[in-house]
Amino acid sequence: MKVTLQPSGHTFEVPEGQNIVQAGLAAGFMLPYSCRAGVCRTCRGTVLEGKVDYGMVHETYLPESDKAKGLALLCQAKPLTDVVIEVREVQGVRPRTIPCRVEKLDKPAPDVAVIGLRLPMNENFRFLAGQYIDFLLKDGKRRSYSLATRPDPAGVTALEIHVRHTPGGLFTDHVFDKLKVRDLLRFEGPLGSFYLREDSSKPIVMLASGTGFAPIRAMCEYAAEKKISRPITLYWGGRLKRDLYQFEAAQGWPHVKFVPVLSDEKWQGRTGFVHRAVMEDFPDLSGHQVYACGAPIVVESARRDFSAQCRLPADEFYADSFLTEADKAATA
Ligand SMILES: Cc1cc2nc3c(=O)[nH]c(=O)nc-3n(C[C@H](O)[C@H](O)[C@H](O)COP(=O)(O)OP(=O)(O)OC[C@H]3O[C@@H](n4cnc5c(N)ncnc54)[C@H](O)[C@@H]3O)c2cc1C
Ligand code: FES
């Protein structure tokens, strides 16, 4: 079946069994996506002509009323006929599979590992500030981690990721129990459409919860390097002070106003839910861009409340929600 994207006019074939995002990426077209599990809605597009099988999508994330408007989640949808789809294409390079070696392994908090990865010298890995990679594990399993590294147009051969321990989790149990310096891993990347948009002059609000700080760090450092002069306010939330495991780095950026927020510890700084702190300071977000990352509950609350209560346009909310297998299973 053939897919035509609007407004670009790009076309590609969808092989049997593939969804529209998969086939589009394989054909070299960058469609927006994050979770690839039918939950985050980043990949929403409008079917203008033809019919699709909507795939495994829970009613919560694609209600009948949305289907009636022609909306589909393109990471799940498969064409049943030739289709024309309206979707905002994004930037990015085609993902590749790359081996890497663990070069550094620090634990700045009891449940956070900061891992330095060394790529082969000839890789020159290119990506956009904020994107993620998938580690390729046994039996076809994969786990996603955002890059905390600032990209370089010439490519990089060292990457940093921040991993929170999920007790009972396949990959993070391995990281906290067994992983050591010099171990080999394999990843696919770069992935996702969570990256700093440079074609806008709007002030930026960044919202990180826990290890959601990783891609935000990449974006802040990239913005400094590119001398992006748009005001940036960064809200980083955790339960306890130790959850803000790179506090000094965040505090040290001269171009970023840093607002740390703790929900479960009394201190001299802000307390409560981190997305609520944003709403107190920015009751009107109609002229802003928001980049949110981390715990799904925080990202979803921000998405909902910023647009319903602070007039943030829906398409100015960019996010990666750190969904785990449990979150995905709960919505299947
Ligand atoms: C786009 C994206 C970017 C991400 N970036 C980061 C990042 O930068 N840093 C970070 O810390 N995390 C990130 N995550 C989350 C990360 O990918 C993992 O989901 C997380 O680290 C847990 O992995 P795990 O293998 O240890 O746990 P999993 O094996 O996924 O298990 C998680 C929990 O679910 C339970 N579980 C497992 N399978 C099932 C099932 N079938 N049904 C019900 N329960 C189940 C387990 O017991 C465990 O409690 C990101 C996620 C996404 C989608
Ligand atoms: S719902 Fe399709 S990428 Fe998340």
C-alpha cells in the first residue's frame, strides 16, 4: 500500500506487517514519534484519504471521537488501502545499529547511574539535542534511554545516558547489579522527535522529572553552544534533593534560569509538583514552547494542564515520556 504525506507530498510503500511510522522511517522520512507503543500520541496524523487499520490502540489514547475526525496514531496504524496522511514531518537522520563500550559508570544517587559510552572511532554518530537510543537486548527486547550529550555537527564518539533503577526491571537490574566498565552493548539510534526546535523565537520552558534531566541537559548545552538567545527556564523536579543528581551543572548554566522543585523534602527552595510550579510562574503559556521529559505522570499532567489552564498551544508541547514495559502493558 502506498502512503502519501501531506503537505510534503513524500510517498512510500508500507510492506506487509509494518506500521506507517516504521515504513516511513525505513524510507528515509522522519515522522514524529516517541513511545512507539500507542500511548504518547506524538505520532498523531490525519487520514485525509483511504482507510487504515488503527492497530493496538487503547480508547484512552485514540477515542472514537478522534477517529471520526480522521485522526490515527501512525506508530500503530497500518494502511488498508493507499492513503493520504497529513502529518508534520520532523528533522533527523536515519537510525543505525552501533556497538559501544561502557567507558564510565557513576552512581550520583543510590538509584541513578550515569553511564559514559564509547563508540567506535569511525562512527561519528550524529543526532539532534534531546533524541534517544534503544539498547538492543536478548530475544529482540529493547530499552530506550535519552542522550544527555550535546550533539556535534561533525558527529560524536562518546555518549552519556542517565538511568534510573526500576527494581525488577530487566535492563536496569542488570545495570545496577552487573554492568561494569568495558562491557559491550549495542544500540539503535538516534530515535524520536523530541529535540530542540530552532525555527522559533518563542521563550522556552523546560520541565524535567528525575532522569528526564538527561535530554534537557543536552538541549541546554546545545543552546549555549549555538548561542541561542531565547529565554530558557528549566524546572527540574524530584522527590528528594538527591534526585536532582546533577544540581551543580543545572545551576551553572548562565543562559538558563534554573528552578529546582522537590515534592517530598522540606528545604529552602520550591516544593510540590514540578508542573504546578511552572503553572504558578507562567499562568499564560500561549507564547511559549515547552519541552517536557521524564516520569509519564508528570509529562501527562503537564500536557493536560498547560493546555487546559495556561493556554499552551497543543503543538508547542514537545515531550518524551519514560514509559516502562509495565506502563505499556497497562494500556494494551
Ligand atoms: C522514549 C523513552 C526514553 C527513555 N529515556 C530514559 C532515560 O533517559 N532514563 C531512564 O532512566 N529511563 C528512560 N526511559 C525508560 C526506559 O526505557 C525503561 O523503560 C526503564 O529504564 C525500565 O527498564 P527496565 O528494563 O529496567 O524495566 P522493565 O523490564 O521494562 O520493567 C519495568 C517494570 O515493569 C514490570 N514489567 C515488565 N514487563 C511487564 C509486563 N509485560 N507487564 C507488566 N509489568 C511488567 C517490571 O517488573 C518492572 O517493575 C525511556 C523510555 C522511553 C519510552
Ligand atoms: S503513540 Fe505513537 S509514538 Fe507514542
